[in-house]
Amino acid sequence: MSPNNPLTTARLLRATAATTAVFVTFAAAHAQMLEPARIVAPLVTPAAAPLHLPTATPAVLAAPARPVVPSALPQPTALTAIPPPVACSAPAQFTRFDRPLLRTARRLASGEPLTIVAIGSSSTAGAGASSPDASYPSRLAVELHMRFPAEAVTVLNRGVNGEETNNMMARFAADVLAAHPQLVLWQIGTNSVLRDHPLNPHAVQLLDGIEQLKAAGADVVLIDPQFAPAVLAKSETQGMVEQIALAAKQEDVGLFQRFAVMREWHDVQHLSFDTFVSPDHLHMNDWSYACLAKLLGGAIAEAATRPITAASVHPATISAKRDVH
């Protein structure tokens, strides 16, 4: 058969075209196998294959992600703009005791254990503090330990919420004298003022209580009411403060002028009541309890280590019989 025959030529062309079509079909199929990204997976419904994922609420699913805008990020100056802690201070005239604490001094000088009883109402118990450890007696124990690390100093908290002077005196035997303390801190006056009780009967009770504590052979320090809005609203407040100061002078015992110290914070140092009074406008808070303990600890340390004359420590002045505990 001659290659120049038209029929032969037509047959060759048809065979070539068929071969080309088969090759193109095969190449296309092979290309799909090499391109997995173009393989579309069938949709699987939850009924056919449940997904074990946390359930999201429609609101969460619909909420678009919020972009982070650089200008909205906290700036370094904002991170460092933290107000400094409030300094704890008060004039020495409000914290220094007029008389040395002779029995306390003897205990510290001899290296014997020192026992302190703090008796009072809610501001001794620690109302307004975040925990019992933040009450002033607890903080005072820490302060005295730092000042006298080699001595065994115990501070007993005998505060009871809501009590008045006569209620505390009824507890003297069990809660104060039974511990044989060398120092008694007696916080008084606030509840009597809050309940509008007359001052004269309280004066008699106060003097009687001081005599009982002195007869037991303990140093005594009185702590007057707090300078707080609820107390300031009462008409007898100033009279109570003056009465306690007069009793301390007459009985020759120590006086920690809490009212004057807190007034100094507010009127002179310009601290707001929110800084040192609880939201109830009556009780102290963690900061003021800690500051009270710091100032009181300093006053105790100074009065117990104050240079005194030989006559002041003569056995005739300090009865060994009373200080044998």
C-alpha cells in the first residue's frame, strides 16, 4: 500500500487523533490524582459523625474577634503609675507615755517572758480587719518581736465586740488577771459614746477598773476612742476623750491617744477617712490597725527602755510580791 494513497492517509490521521484523545484523557486523570487540594471531601453531618467538641453558645460563635489596636495597649507609664504606700506617722506627743513601764522594763531586762493582755471591744477584737492576723494585737506582737528578737513576748487578744467598760471589768478575773500579765492595754469608751450613755457613771467605773489592774501588779496603758465619722457624730465624744486622759493622769498610768493620732492623719496629714476607716465609718482597717500597732510598739519599747533613776526601780517602788508572775 502506497503511503501516497489518500485512503491510507485518512486512516493514519484518524488513528493519530484517537491516540491523542486517549493520552489527553489519561493525563487529565493523572493530574487530578497529583492535586489533592482540588479533591472536595463530602460533607459529614452531625448525625453521621458527631464531633466531640465543647458546645459554644450562639452569641460566642457569632461574636467576631476584636483586633488588637496598638494604641489601646497599656503604656509603660501607666504600669508604673502606682501610688506610693501611705506613711505611718504621728507626733510623739500623742504616743509617748508620761511614765515609764517599770514592770515591763524589769521583764525585758531580766530576759523573762513578757505577757501583754489587750482587752477592749470590737476595735481590739479586730472588727474591720481582713483577718485576725491584721488586728492591732496581732500586729503589735510582730512589732515587738522585731524590736526585741531575743525576748519571748506574748500578746493576748481579749477584745469582745460591743462591750462597754463594765462588761470588760466583769471579765478581768478570767481574761486578764489569770494570764498574770506585766502590761495591760485597755481600750475603752467608744461603745458608751455610741449608745449615748452619760459620762459620770463611766468615770467611776473607769477609775475602779484601773485600780484593779494596778493592784494585780501590771503596767496599765489606756487607749481612747477612734477618730471616725460614726464616733464624731456623737455629742459626748470629746468629753469621753477628756475623761480618759484625766483618769490616766490621776491614776498615773499610760495613755495612748488614738483619737488624737487619727485626727492628725485626717486634719494635718490630709488622709481621707477611706484610708484608715472601714466602710462602716466606725472601725479601723488593715492599714490603720498596722499603723496603730507600729506606733504603740514604739511607745512601749521607749517606755520600757527609758533611762530612769535608781529610786524608780527600788523594790519599795516596784513590789516584788506583785511582779512574781
